[in-house]
Amino acid sequence: MAIWLTGCAGFLGTRLAAALTKKGFDVVGLSRRPSTTATQAVSIDLASPEARPCLTELLARAGPPEAVIHAASRQPGPHGLLPYVSSNIVATAAVLDVLHDLPPKQIIYTSTLMVYEQPAPLPVPEEARTYGGSPYAITKFAGEQLMRAFQSRSQVIVFRLPSLYGAGQTDSFVDGLRRLAVENRPIELFRRGENIKDALHVDDVVVAIGACVADPPASRFLCLNLGCGRPVTTREYAEAIVQAFASHSPLLPVDDCASQRFDIYADIAAARRELRFTPTPLVAALERYAEELRA
């Protein structure tokens, strides 16, 4: 089975390619940087004018893929609006345009919990109101809508993901706590550590996407939240990280407001029902993270 995987050289894409090739899938990795884990690597900027002829030539040479996983994305950072539009909207449109006449059986799109209006009802369900509070959220939700319009041609599965962590990720909330813990530095917990955040080890997402490819759900279109499945406070994350890394960092609850002023965790009932999704318990997930970094 041939799979196109965009963003194949990224944090999530690298692990997805390794897992899927291990299961025997023929993974064509599409990314700006060459992939080291795909069956075949194609260096391409999907937002560039050269993307369409390159993809068209790939279709003519190898035929249409049976599945496409669109994981390429401009992640949150100090970028202007145009880079987000190019990476998250133009690139998505380029992929769908090329596949219009030779659609795959399935397209999987990785989105974000940040598309939800905040504060949201907890746990936040897929039916909750969406609101583009940042260029990243606006453009990821626009990508979702482009995908939704393609469901007449392919099965479309949208995954709304929380913050991800694991070896190779350097700018997540969990990674920030880890850097303090390994140096035994004090960890300040804003709002006295009572803020609720949703985060997953990246391998949980890899398992969910792999299950979706191997045994597709029946629905033509699905939007599924992934997350830890329960309210986890920043204090609980910090305590588990200190334990996993055998750290001596003191935890310092403070009253200052955090940069995230709202609580969020996802309702994952649909993912449990459709994919039998079961997130790894927090302590076990962070111990896995620690083992990866030691290795």
C-alpha cells in the first residue's frame, strides 16, 4: 500500500514514516528536507509554484497513493501571516488540486486543539465553537475546511492534536519543564500550578494514525480530538517530570498569570469509539520520554 506523507522530515512525520514502513507500507515522504525514514524521499516545498508539476509527475510515474497523510504545517512561532497562509493553506490546496482527478481512498489531516474558541467547555468536544485566535489557528482551521470539501472524493479524517512531546521536540511545554528538571533548577508554576493543559507523547498520535490507516472508520468524514483524556494540571506535569528525570528541582507555585490564561483538555470519546484510542498514562509517557533522551 502506497502512502504519501507530507512533512515527513518533521517531528511527527519522522516517527510516522518509521512506524508505517516498519508495518510494510510504501511511504513516499514529501518535505523540504530529505526524509531518512521514508521508503522514498521527495524534496519539495508544497507552497511553491514548482509543487504542482512535481506532484503531477510523481502521480504519472508511480500512480495515485491509496492514502495521504498531510502532516506538513507551519507551527506556532514568531512568523508573519504570510508564512502561515503559504504553509497551511496554499500547500494544502496544492496537494488537493493534484489529487482531484486521481483521489486516494483516504486523506488524514493533522490539525490542532487551538482551533477551539477559548475558554471552551471542558472537556472540549469536536462540536465546540471554533475561533481563529492566532494566524496558526486560523490557517489550520482553513485547511480543515479544504479537507472537508474533498470528502466527496476521498474519506477524510481530521485529527485535532494537543501539544506533543518526545525526543526531537525542543519547543513544547513539556520540553520546557524538562530542561529545568535536568538542570535541577527551580520550576515556577504559574496560577499556582492549577492551569489545565493537554499534551501527548508523540507515539500516541503515531499509533492513532496508524490504526486509522490500517482499519479505516466507516464514516466518510470524521473530525477527532486526541488528548490525554483527563484534566492534568501543570503541577501534575511538573511532578511527573521531576520523577521521570530523577530531578531535585523544587516546585514553586506562584500567583502570576500564565501565558495560557484558560484551561483546556479534549473530549476523546469519539477517538476511543472509532479507533479504540487509549492515551498512555502520564507517568508512563514521561518515563518513555526520559528513556528516549537517555538513549
